[in-house]
Amino acid sequence: MTPKLAANMLRFMGWGFILFGIIFVTIAFAEFDGFARNMAPIFDWTGGIPDEGLTREARWFAAIMSGLSAGFGAFYVFLVAPLLTLENARARQIARRGGLIAAFI
């Protein structure tokens, strides 16, 4: 795999994480409960959504996880992918190792 192809794949994956984070954060806000209720079955496939409102813990979880997801995507899009396209072999090696470690963890 060429460094350019790897960088493009990481950019695509990173933007997916960012988009997921933006959609997932709607669960954290009471104003978007209708949208969140429609999206919740996609994120929670274990059972039905209860009729009562989402709990405070569910809203906190959504806020934290959406931030982590978007941050992880931004890490790949704006840091790892550009470093992979550099001509400097040492920079590519550091980006490759950092990206693999982040993905593994």
C-alpha cells in the first residue's frame, strides 16, 4: 500500500468518525429528543427505547463519546494522514506507528 493510498483511507475513516460524533452528540441535548429517539435504535441494538425521556447518564455518555469519536477522527484527518504523505521517511514512520497504536488502543 502506498503512503498516499493509506493517507486517503485514513482521511475517509477519520471523517466517518467525525460525522458519527456529530450525529451522536444530538442525544446529549433535550431539544433534539425526537431526532435522538429515531437515531437511538441504530446505536443501541440491544432493545427498544423506553417511553420516558433519556436519562442524565445517557446524555453524559453521548456527550463524552461523541467528543472522543470526533477527536479521534480529527487526529487521523489532520495529523496522521498529512504526515504519511510527507517525503521524510522518519515522519512517515512516526505517523504510521502513532496511528497504529491509536487504532489498537
